[in-house]
Amino acid sequence: MDAGALGIVTGIEGGQHVGLAIFQPAVNDVATYYFRTPFTFNTSNTVSYSLWGTTIIDDGAVLYVNGQELNRNGVDLGATAATWANRTVGDPAQESFSGPSTVTLVNGTNILAAEVHQVPSTSSDLTWGL
């Protein structure tokens, strides 16, 4: 399924790729939804970089860069696709994060992925934004 079919709006803000998904799931018994997008990082510098950002999540999410965990909010360690979030978010708000130094960007194309977990099984909405 492509991003457009999921109701994801993407664009460029401040030179960075951003995305936001707000939709009503067709079925309410799905605990986890998955999103991913490529982004380009070009540098010839050998200095260290820190990853940070702001998310909007309903109810929990785990973010990955190139398969390495970047941030976890509202999702227990060891969660699977069938695991519900460990918190309920009534009105999603911006939450800042900074990633661990173990996440490595490569020169060129990188992949940002998110697994967004819902709670409870009667949830009528999904929000994910970066």
C-alpha cells in the first residue's frame, strides 16, 4: 500500500522531508501500522551528528533510522505487531526527542521508519507526524 492510500501528507519544510498521517482505520483491531520514507544525507565532513526532532503520535511509536532504533515513546521493549501501545493519547501533541549516538547515517540515501501502535482495540483514529 502506498503512502497516499494511507492518507499521508508529505512535503518539504526547512529543507527537511516531513510527513503526517491522520486517518480512521478501516478496522479497529489493528494494533500497529508501519511507515517508512527515504531521505538523503550528503556530507564530506567527518564530524559527529546528532539526530533530534519533534513527533506527533497517537498513541505510541518506535522510530528507526537504517534499521537502528532512534526513539521509543509509548511502546514497551519487545513489542510485536500485535502489541498495543502502553499509553492512551486523547489529543496528540508535539513531543521532542533526541536519538542515541549509536544511530548511524550513511552518506546518500537513508531510511526513516516508524511503527505506530494504537490502544485500545476500539481506537477510531491514528496520528503520526515528524
